[in-house]
Amino acid sequence: MPERDHTAVVYALDDNYAMQAGVSLVSLFENNRNLCFYVFLLSDHLSDINRSRLKDTVEGYGNTIEFIEVYDIEKRAGVRLSLNNWGKMAYCRLFLPELVPEWVDKLIYIDADTLVLGSISHLAEILDSEGFSSYYAAGCRDSSSMYKKLHGFRKSETYYNSGVLLINLKLWRLNGIQSAFIREIRRRNGRSIDPDQSYINCLMINKIMMLPAKYNVMSLYYLDHDDYLRISDYSENEAYSEEELAEAVAAPVIVHFAGDRRYRPWYAGCRHCQNETWLEYLRKTEWKGFIPEEKAPEEELSLAKKCKKAVVRRVVRYRFLASCYVRYRYGFKAVLYRRGWSYGS
């Protein structure tokens, strides 16, 4: 347990995202010198050189780091996990109550593919607030409505992106939320529509506090608002307002390079408007010699795939058809625990 008042921050990564985590951490420290951080790095067989570089990065700014190697996510889950092109580390968020020490009762989770460009003091204040004590987490709306529709959420309900989360571990432990996650993982036979995010939203529905969009500014937010609504398939009253998104893009606190690989700065030819900013922070890290060389694929879909995608977008607008599609495509029935869950049972 740290002697000073630290803000607990968690990253989960493997060697494929060590550099990105290093860039994110440097941006966090550079723009939050008034805060002391205790950084937990959940990792899977992280190489010695990346471990050393990340340790030097954190301690070089006077902060504390603790590595937690996680080799056995599937053993903890009790079933083989279907990853759908995601890494196993994505599931670590579901096991935080037992992965991080007991003295940590609240924390900030940040994805490695982020830049922290502003102060997160307000997030730290929310963690300590009385109002947050009855919520399991706090986060931002997901930038697309697809997963919301696939899970059968109502228009009035919010589906959250898990890339940046404030987590009330005290309440998770008190109500046995991890056991509930495990039961749901096993009910689905290890399958998920969008790994951990699916479980967090379905089991914590109506128990997540909404944060302003500036704390998780995703790639789609940089579009013209009408184009954003069309591509995200959100209705006007489901999404962040045009004013909220304009403010988030103009003064982002956390930029999240989620989605299309063409908008990720570690690939050559990146189209994201924060590409140069990411490269500036890269040059302040232990990976400063890295030069993006591999050009991200255009990811153009064939006509058949485009037609299939268009059909799915139409189908998921109807709750019954969306449920049928999920059972056919993923092999389980999506369940939303709106009336609560007997977590401890």
C-alpha cells in the first residue's frame, strides 16, 4: 500500500501494445503533474525489455508501478474464451477484484491505445465522490449503436465503451460482481459479441454513470455530425449532442484510437488528426526510435460483405430479429439484468 495519496490507474496489455501503453502513460504524466499515480500493469508474458522500458517510464516521472502477470484468464473463467480477433487481456477488466490488491477500492482503467491530453483531476474527484458510491462504474457512450442493438438495449438505455472506465471495486467486491461475470461467461460458453464490454454493459445496466464525451474521444467523433449519426446508426437523442461532440473534439482529455486501423498512428499513412500529437509523445518515450512502416490496409469490403453488413444493420434495429441473429451468429441469448442480479449467490 502506498504511503502517499495515489490515484490508482490500470492498463492491460501484452507485447503487441507495450509501446502504445508507454505513449499513453507519458501523455498521462506530462499532463497531470499535480497527481501521484500508482500504476498497475496487467500483462501476459511481457518481454523483459518492454517490462524494463515501462518501469523506467513510470518511475522516471516519480510514480509507482506494479506488474501483475495474468497467464490464466481462461482458467479463472472456467471455459475457453472465443476472442473474435481480440486478445485475452481484454477480459482482465472482469477479474479486477482479484487481480489488484485488496487495498484498492477504486481505480481508473485506461486502454493502451489512448492519449491523455488534459487533466484527469475531475475523474479522480468523481472516484472520491459520494454520488459515485452507488455506481459500479463510470464511462462514455460507445461511439456506434451496433453492439447496443445486438444486445437488445432500448433507445433510452446507454451502451458504454470500456476503453476508459472509473471502477468502484469496493462495490464490485461487496456485491460479488466477479462471480456474476463468471456465471454469465459460462452461460454463454465463453462467447461474446464484443469481449468484456458485452458483460460489463449487460450485467451493470443502469448502474454505470455517464461521463462527458471528452474523456473518451473516439475516431468517429471527428466526423461531421450528420455523417456521424448516419455511420453510427444512432438517433439524435441516443448519442452525445452535436455541441458535446464539438467540445470533446476541440478540447479532448482522452483520445481513444479505437476502430479502423487506418486511424491508428502506429501505422504508416494514419489519417487521424491527432496522428502528429501521438508521434510527438512517442518521441518522449523509450520507443522514440520507432518509425511506423507498415501501411494499414484499406479494409475495403467486397460487395458481398457490404451487402451482408447492410442487412445486419437493418436486422438489428428490431429487437426480436437482433436476438435471433445473436443466437445464430454467437450461439447464446443476450440477457440484460435490468432488475438486478443476485451477485453474491
